[in-house]
Amino acid sequence: MSLDDLTDAVDAAYADLGDGHALALDRETKTELALLEAGLGPEETDDLLKRAVHLLFQSTVETGRLDAHLRREYGVTYDEYLSGMTYEEMTGAPDPPENDGRRYQF
């Protein structure tokens, strides 16, 4: 798979979400969500779900797990997706340099 395949998959998933996405929650998730709602007091439960997605996304990017999955499935990294170009297209070199322990910064 390629960068174009990843872009198509993201666009398709985004379109499938629509505006009225309803989730079926299991008992454990409902209990945890209820506790978070009681403790944090958001205006709406949807606010907690949005924050949860943001936190999961950020931690997955920062730990490099997203890159590992993207490389396995599409052969590209998150940076390549953001730039719209593969590392080879950007530099002419076949492999990206070592990350030297740094993670993505927001």
C-alpha cells in the first residue's frame, strides 16, 4: 500500500463518520464514562468522547505506535502523510534517518 492508499482510507473513514455517529457502549465503558462525566462535569458527554479521541491520538503519535502501524499497512509514516510526500520523494534517499529517540511534538 502507499501514501495515496492511506489518504484514500482516511478520506473514506472520515466520510463514513458523518455528523451523527452513535456508539454502542459496553457496561464497563458506560461506567467509566459516567464516572468521568460526574468527576469532570463537561457540558455534554460528547465533550469527553472528543477529549478521549484527542488523547489517544496524541499518545499514539508520540510513542511512535501510529508510525509502526502506518509503516506496516501503508509503507509510510505520519510525517509523510502530513506532508503528502514520501521520504524518498522529499530527499531522494530510500530510507528515513533514525529517529534518535525524539517523538513528534505538537
